Amino acid sequence: MKFSRRTVFTCIAAMVTTSALAAPPKKTASAQVERGRYLVMVGGCNDCHSPKQPGGMVPDPARLLSGHPSGSGAPDKPAKMGDIHVAGDLTAWYGPWGLSYTANLTPDPTTGIGKRYNEAAFIKTMRTGKKPEGEDLLPPMPWPNYAQMTDSDLKAIYAYLRTLKPVENNVKAGAAPARAAAKK
């Protein structure tokens, strides 16, 4: 079987990312935080919510889970209905639902989950697919999958997110198809 250089690079990058981000638990962290870290890693949250390092798909450790970088553009509108266009770092998506940007999940008090989400609001959002302000969580966010998690698991994820380095990054709001064309 022959593989292209791109395929080999992608596989190596995935292995490096997995081993770097799934480092052994720190002995000083609580069991709940460690459980949350584990669930965030195996749940693939970094795939979309973390900007990537230049030239690859490895999450930028200085901006873990900080969402679509403010000032970055949106992907082009697909030419055909049903097609999906994605930003190169997977932090913005344009599809039949409109335009979506991945949220800042760091505890930054003004641009992240630090101000508007307490534990109960976070769990409610993950269960209902509605943000505290009433906006829908847009695709590709698989909130119906997360809605199936136990309260204990969602509390652990929230506890882990609260331990992240706050990153000030004001992410644009998503838009339905009609508004998405105007927001670009």
C-alpha cells in the first residue's frame, strides 16, 4: 500500500497531537479536573475549538480552546447547497445551516465562558443546544452527543475548562444562511 506524503504527515501530526495533549495526568489536579481533561481530549474539542500552529493541524498550546481567532476570515460560501466549506484550522464552518465559528471555551471573563457560564448554565447549554442568550449551538458542534453525557461528566468538563489559561479572543456570532452572506 502506498501513501502520499500528505497522508503520512497527517498521520504523524495526529499522533504528535494526541501524545502531546494526552500527557499523563498531573498529580496536583483534582480527579474531577483530570476526568474533564480526559473527556475534552477524547471528545476532540481541540479539533475545532483550538487555533492551530502555522503549517499544520497541531493545536497552538498558547491558544488552547480559545475558538475562532478574532480578525480571521470566514470560509467562502459554498457554491452548491449542501456543500460545506471550512476554515483551514477548522475553527469556522459555512454550510446549509449558515456560518458558524467555534466558541472561546477558556475562562476569560469577557470573551470566554468565564462570565456568562456557571456550571448549571454550561450543563443546560450542552443538554439543550441553546446558549444562555438563547442562540442555538450551530453545526458542526455535536451537542446532541454531549447531551447524552452524565451530569458528572459535564461537570468534569466544566471544571477542566475553568483551569485553562484565559485567552482574550472575541469570537464572532454565527449566522443563519441569509445573514451569513451579509456577515462575511
